[in-house]
Amino acid sequence: MLEHWNKSQIPYGSDKMKVLHINTYSKGGAAKACLRLHTGLLKLGVDSKVLILHYTPIDVPNVYDYKKLSLNSFYKKISFRI
């Protein structure tokens, strides 16, 4: 579906839209859908990131392993945005 959109059709406010996808695994059906959405949003210029609990290395930008992030560091990064 995202291939039918272009950047001018994405509704932005005064700030750029930021998206955080949270998924349990980096493999499987839900992971494929999550990564497909993430990749499509990146192509449209959206600041998209994926946080994965059980991470298996994949070749997609802005995908992070939850276990490598300290909870304190993660909390500081997102707490003021929630």
C-alpha cells in the first residue's frame, strides 16, 4: 500500500512524524510485516525505528536490539516523547 503514497500525501504537522515499532522477534510473519512498514516509512522520509526484544541480525537500517540498550538509556530517549 505504501508504494501508492508519495511524500506530499503524508500528513505532517510542524514537526516530522516519528514512529517507533516494537516487536518481539526479528523473524516470522509479524516481524516481516513490521519491517515492511518500517522500510516503507523510511522511503517516505518518516523517522522510523524498530525495537526488537529477541534480535537476530538483519540488514535493515534503524533496527535496535532491546537487550543491548540499557533500560535507563532507552527510558531517557523515549520518556520525554511519550
